[in-house]
Amino acid sequence: MLRHLRTTVRHRSAIILWHHHNHYHRSAKYNPPKTANPPSPPKPPKAPQKPQTFTFHDVTWEDSYPWMSSLQDKVAMRHMNMYMEQEEKYTEAVMSDTERLQTKLQSEMASRLNFDLSTPPLRWGPWLYYRRVEEGKQYPVLCRRLASLNEEFISHKSPSSGFDFTSGKRIEQKLLDYNQEAERFGGYAYEELSEISPDHKFLAYTMYDKDNDYFKLSVRNLNSGALCSKPHANRVSNLAWVKDGQALLYVITDENKRPYRIYCSMIGSTDEDVLLLEEQDENVYVNIRHTKDFHFVTVNTFSPTFSKVFLINAADPFSGMNLVWESEGIVHCVLEHHQGYLYLFTDAPKDGQIVDSHYLLRSPVDSSSNPRIWENVFIADQNLVIEDVDFCNSHLVLITREGRKYGICSVALPLPGWKQAVHLRELQPHFLPLPKHVCNISPGPNYDYYSKTMRFTISSPVMPDAVVDYDLSNGKWNIVQQQNMLHERTRILYGTALSSAIAEKTTNVKFSSMNDVKSEDGNLWNDLSEFYACEHHDVSSYDGAMVPLTIVYSRKNRKDNQSPGLLHGHGAYGEILDKRWRSELKSLLDRGWIVAYADVRGGGGGGKKWHHDGRRTKKQNSIKDYISCAKYLVEKEIVQENKLAGWGYSVGGLLVASAINCCPDLFRAAVLKVPFLDATNTLLYPILPLTAADYEEFGYPGDIDEFHAIRKFSPYDNIQKDALYPAVLVSSSFNTRFGVWEAAKWVARVREQTIYDPKHPILLNLMIDIVEENRYLQCKESALETAFLLKTVDS
């Protein structure tokens, strides 16, 4: 989708020298210091204008800065580099009076980082798999150990856990050292995919090759540690093991990053890899995945006009592909297999009618009907929406939502052999315990198909993410990892309860039915709701649609009617807005700020109609919803007037920038991170490849109505002339789907067309793409953003 490809951060050196002066009183008379004239504010750089005229659908417009995106023009790129240096100096000059504040904020944020030395061990078959960091190393090491040698393996915080002190033997096996991979790939170690074979003998993985801008496939023998001679493919986007680990299927992309070919490689064979499928139509995309029991590989092909699912027998991958399902248009579909039945989780239209949520279908594998007949598993319930499903051999697990309330329930397998759909309650689902204010539940990775323990990550705006294991056979649950956030002298909220202690507390937790789930015990979940409040509001948009608004604030530090506020928004691709607890926002919350999240149309959490009502020709709904939420915060005196800031990431940057164009006086400041700002040119003349889903989201410029809609919401094309804009910090990178030229063009045009006010600076912060996540540098970026907000809003 039209989003940034990888983490982008920028290294901004900050060396603070502390000087200690000895003061001697030479005279008893006190001479007050002379008042120095305040330095004049720095002036922003002025980008060279090289106007060019464009015409499409009888609409003509002029762009003064198209040279910024002329990547093949070496002269233009030299000018771009010089201009970026001027922007960097301007940003540093404007923010120079916040250097001490940035240092303080960075220290605050760094102290909250979760320095787990290992990921929670994940059991698969006889093995426990985990990644751990060795002292002094930049990248982790992928390891495993036999679970039978240490059943009490819960010390995931210790890198020495690979040593068995009872027997005196090292029982850990290092599978892959990403520090050595960094040496292979020019100092970077960024892994996109990794799949261990079902026989636990091989590891297939893809590493990013920065010089060539693609992912390179490698297969490693886990017994010897050596790289296999083949396959060694480039531009790999998907992997799936077949023949119980003796062969690997992989998908490669073309030069435009479109996945279009499937190959099969026999491990250990010198034969050429076999091409199983090639989609020559440039509008058709391919991906593959294995079913959790490894009996089949599903092949999904989709285009703007159709979606199809094929099945490959994993025991005989050369026997061909069988079409098992198809639908019109781009739809979401995941297929699983369980004991002779295929299960399809999809949001495809039913009987030609668009449905608002996902549903589950079932069909016998050996069905002879043509076309295949699929049965509904559940009778649709408007009040209970199924958001996601996961399978193991003994249970089906459903992630559900009733309004804003999320749930997890398990249903015993196999399901009854009824021919007709049933109500979920007829299958006696058991709802599992959850904390308060859950905003997202992510399954997995649950690799072990035959385990009755399944892992989920539970997110809340007032609780650090909790990685939780649920035993589906008895309802016991266990938090295996959660970040330390609050330490007090009289009460330690985190870090004191080992997993075994928590498990002991929950021994008596009983399964809950749909009506009596008792799940909100904050003492067990270690949430922060005692210190930070989470409120849910419904905001009426311009057309009467009710927009969910979530508000978080410090109970201790909130100032009635005087609080500054930060409003987050995204609203695209049907994706749920990220409302998870983020430790860097604690610096704002503890300074009395309100942090709010607007779940505008176009995003997820409200069904398919909610998504469709905020895309293509209806994109204005997203923008107006966001503005309605902003006005609500001010009118209800939740946020002080003239102290509201916006925050948008990627396509959320389009949302916030468009809202600023409509109501520049509503916001005091905004932060736009790798934003999508030049929609007209990006969709008409893509410099980096776009997918069918991108056009489905924002519109096809070839359609005249959609072209006019794009022109109307494109932030770059709708800047208000002679208006006073809020202060804006735009962060971007050369290596994102939304290249730095989008940010640079928008910044230059805003300065050119609006009223210049040094108290409302428009800043461009260029991040250097270093591919791997570096939390120290992320702290520096977050400290810069926070200092910018405090300087421009709260000063």
C-alpha cells in the first residue's frame, strides 16, 4: 500500500559541554547585566522556482517546483542537495533555543525505553525460538533451545539464558547472527521475511540490499549453519515451505515492485528452480502463504477487477493449482485448512451486495461441485463483529468487537457438521480476560498448530503493549512481556511479578461466557489508568455521521480549560488508527497536554462502509470528520482555544495538511511525518511504483470525477493564499514512498503563498534512512517533535 517502506530516522548530533566557572567578587557593588537586543529571527530559505504547466481532463495548472522530483536530472539533484542543506540549517536555527529542552526530553524518553535483551521465547514443536541481543552488538541473534531441557524457560530478559547451569552444558543454538548479516549487506541488517521449515532444518529469510533497493533471499542449513547454494533470488516478496521442508516456494517482483512470479526450489538440488506461475498483466498481483498445518499453499491473485484464491498441495507442489474461490474487485481473503475443511475469512460482497464486515465460510476440501459451494459458518450479528480469526488444531479463536469493545473468544474444533449457519453463542464460545480500553488485538505469531496455547498482543491507550499467552484448554493466561513504565518508591507497578507469579494469580480464572466476561482487573494487567484517563466521545460530523474520538490525559497534570492538545488522525486503507500507548507521548501528558485520536471515515474499526465513505470521491469526509473532532475539542473546552496541534503520519499527513488548508486558524501547530502531500502529481505521474490498492483508496485520475476529487483534497494544490498558517514541522526522507520532494514542494509553496510569521515557522526536517530501527535516534526525533510542539503551542 501507499505507505513508507521502512523505518526512517535521522541522526542529529547534539554534544552538550558543561562549563564550570569560578566567580570572584571584585566589588561589592552590583552591576546589572546589559539587556541585549533579541536576535532577529532567521529567514527561511527560498527554493528556486522553475514553473511548468500541466494539463489533464481540460484542467490546466502550474507547478513552480517540479524540478525537485527530477531524480534522473543530476543538476536538479545537486540543487536539491544544496536546498536541503539550507532547510536543515534553517530548522536548526529556529530550534536552537530548544537545545536544552531537546536534551531533557531525549533523556526522559530514553529512560522509558524497554531494553528487553530478548524477545519472549516462542514454542514451536520441541523448540523455543527467540531473538536476543549480545552485549556491545548492534543487532540481535536468532536462537533456539530444546524446551525439554528447561521447561521453566521464562528468563527472557537474560542473554545468558542459553546456558543450562544444572547440566553445565550450553543448550542454546545460534541460528542467525544479524551482525554478520550486516557485514554482507553494507552495514545494514533489515529482515523482511523469515520462515523456518516445518521439519526445523532450514531457515529461509530475505534481507534488504540497500544498494539495489530489493530484498534478497537466502536459505540457511540450521544444523551446519551454512548457507545453501540455492535458491539465491532477488526481489523476493513471499515465501512458503512445501514437501515438509524439502522445497521452498517464493514470489519475486518485477522492476515496479509488482509480485508476479512463483518459483519452486528443491533444497539441495542442483536443478533450476521451476516457474509455477507468471502473471504478465501489469494490473495483477500475486502472494502466497502456507496453511497453518502445512498441508496446502494458498495463492492469492488480485487486480482492480477480481480476487482469486488457488490451492497448491504442499506434498506435491508440481501437481498444479486449483481455483477454490473468486470474487469481483479487490477484497480481503485468508484461507485456512482444518481436518478436511477449508475455511475462508473474507469481506467479499454477498449475492452482489457489499457487506460491512468480515465473515467466515466453510467448504469440504474434496468438494466435487463446480463452482465450489461455500457455507456460512455463523449467522450475521450486527452487534458482534468478527475482526480476525486464528486456528490451531483444537480451537478456532475469534477477535470480536461490539461497538468499541474488543473481545477474544475460543470455540472448540471440529465444528459440528451442520449444513446451515449458526449463531456464535450456540457453539458455547469462551471469552478470554482482557484489560480496560483495549484498542487493538494482534494475533501471533502462533506457529505451533498443535499447541493449545495461543499468543496475542493486547494494546490500549493507557497500557504498554502486553504480550499474552492464553491456554485455550483451561482459560489460564500469562503476560510474557510488558514494558516497565512507572516506578514509585512506595509501589512498583512493573517488573516485580514473574510470569510464573502472574500465572499463579490467574490459576482460578474461569472461562467466561458472552454475558459474564470479567476481564478488567487492572492489578493483573498493570495498566496505567490510575494515572492516565481514557475517555471515549462521539462527535457529530458535518453530515451527522458520528465520529469516534478517544481522549487521553494525565489525571494529575491536566489543566481544566487550559490544556494544550494534540490530535492524531490517519483515515485510509481501512486501517485502524494506532492508539497504542506510546512512551514518548508521556512527556506531553505529564506537562498537562491532551492527546486525542480521531477515527475518521476511511480508516478501520467501523466496518467496510466506514472505510468506503472516506476514500476516492468521498475523501472529503475524512478531512471534514477530522476538522469536526478538532472543533469539538476546542468548543467543549477540552483543549484551550489556539492551543491545538495536529499530528499525521504518511497518509495521515494528507489528512492533517488538508484540514489546515480548510481551517488554518483552527490549529496552532502540526507535525507531518513522511507525509503524502502532492496527491495530484503522485497519482498522475508516479515516480515510485503504486499498487492497485493505492488507486482504489485515492482514486483513478483517468476517471474525470475522481480526478476532480483528487484535485480537491490534494494538500499541495489547495494552499490558501495570504492566510496565516500554523507552525508546521515536516519530517521526510529520500527513501520513502512519499519522497522528500513532496514535503519540500509543500513547504516551499506554503512559504510562497501564505503570510510569513516567524512565530509560525514552516520547518523541513530531513531524516537519514538507516533502514534498521535505532531507538536512540528515534528518541532524538521524538524529542525534536515534542520540543517543537512545546515551543510553538505551549510557550
